[in-house]
Amino acid sequence: MSSIQQAGMAHFKQFALRRDAFIYYIFLAVLCVFAIVLHDTAFMTVDNMLNIIRQTAPITVMAVGLTFALAVGHIDLSIGSVVALSAIVGAILLQYTGIGLAVAGALLIGVSIGLINGLLIERLQVSSLLITLGTMGVVTGVARQLSNLESIPIINQDFNLAFGAGDLFGIPSLLWWTLGVAFIGYIAMNKLVFGRHLLAVGGSPKAALAMGIRVTRLRVYTLVISSVAAALAGLLYAGRLHGARYTLGEADLLTVIAAVAIGGTSLFGGRACIIGAILGSWLMGVINNGLILSGFSTNEQMIARGLILIIAVAIGVKELKNG
């Protein structure tokens, strides 16, 4: 065996033994199981795979955003409600303005809610779980009040094509959004000082503070990122569905947390994996799609997602104790 081959094998073994490689094994295993069980269906067709990516695009975007919050030890339970409110605001603004102002207004909702979450958590020094649970209720109520419990149609075809229903060079626009967010998230977390500082804060806030890292500011930034990602997910939902409704995103929180956790990001801070979060969201999409094609009901799909989250949390707790 040549030196190049030996080096290649060494790198492969090093990768295979990494704990964040767990998601790759699970993803391939689940894909193979459904491919065998559903061999007489359209499960493994290109159209079905692209359909899974389209359906999971908002989940993927939220998973990338939530990864930043979890990296510093925060959890954002308000992302589902931000999805609905941002989509509704964007849909309303599209009735009176152009796409640019509508998108800016929807994303501004994300920035505002993220800032409120971050400032309240850091100023009051209370759990992010409690604060974001409270803002989730407030934002949900605002979305219901603003929409009057009615769907708001979007007839702007340029918006619908750009944010969900269109293609570019034969590739669905939702896949382009997924790849774009994934690229930005990966660079920010893995190649910039910003990402290293986030992991330092999540690992030990006191040590990070002693190193001169602005801990409070970074924590607020991560919640803004998480909320803006949820706002973008709301726009993607609105574009794909050609409309906005107050129920958008309300069932996504469990799926997003499961995707991020099983993708290798610690729920307790200090470890984050953007690629794992993306594969985790696709894994949840593959599981949902496979269960549907297998004839499972919505209730049974919810049970499956819950079990996956329990397994992911159990693995995270075990690694925390061992680490």
C-alpha cells in the first residue's frame, strides 16, 4: 500500500471515529432500510428526494439558526411562532409594497424578537427556556390577532417562485436557499473567529470572559441569528404554499430540535455541527416521507419524532458525562 493510500486510510479512520460522524451512519442506515422496505414505491426516485428537500427546507434553515443558539447553551422555543408571524407580515406587506420591503419587514420581525429574547435573558439572568417560552406565547397571539385566524394569499408570482415554487438551472429554489444558508452557517461556525468564540462561551462562559470574549453580546447575537433563520423559514413556507397562515411552524419545534441534537450539536453548549444539523433535518424528512409511504398516520409520525429526540438527548447526556 502506497503512502498516499495509507494517509487516505488514516484520514478515513479518523473521520469514522469522530462522534459527529454518528449522523452519517444513521442517515445512511435509515435510507437503506426505507429503500429496501419501500422498494416497490417511488421512495428512491430523484423526484421524491427533491420533494423531501423542498419539504424540509424551512426545517433545515431553522436547524442551522438554532445550532448557533445551542452552541452557547441557549435554547429558542419561539422559532415556530416567529415563522408564522414573519410569514404573515411578509404576506400583508406584499399586498401594498414590493418584494424587497416585504422580505425586509419579515426579517425585521426575526431581528426584533431575537433581540428581545437575548436582552431579556441576559439582563434578567434567567433561563432561555423560560423567556423564549413566554415570547412564543406572545408572538403566537400576535400572529393570530394580525391574521384574524384567516389565511393570507400571496399572488405575487415572483415572490412565490423565488421563495419556494420556482427552479433555477433546473434546481429547486428551496434547495438553493438550503445550500446558501448551510454555506454561510458552516463558514461562520467553522472558519471564523466568531464560531470559535461561540464554542468557547458554550464550553465555559467564565473562561471565555477571562479570555476577553464579549460573552453577553455573543449570546444575544446567537438568539438573533436563530430568530432571523426562523423568519426566513416563514418566507420559504409562504412562497411554497402561496400564502401565510397563523399555524405555520407550530409543529416544527420538536423536529428542529431533534434534527440539531441528532446531528451532533450538544444541547448544553460547547459543541456544534452545522453539517450535522442539515443532515439531521434531512433525516427527519426521510423518516416522515418513509412513514407516509408505509401508511403510518400523523400520530404515529409524531411518536417517531419524539422517540428520535429522546434518543438524541440520551446520547448527548451520555457524551456530556463522558466528556
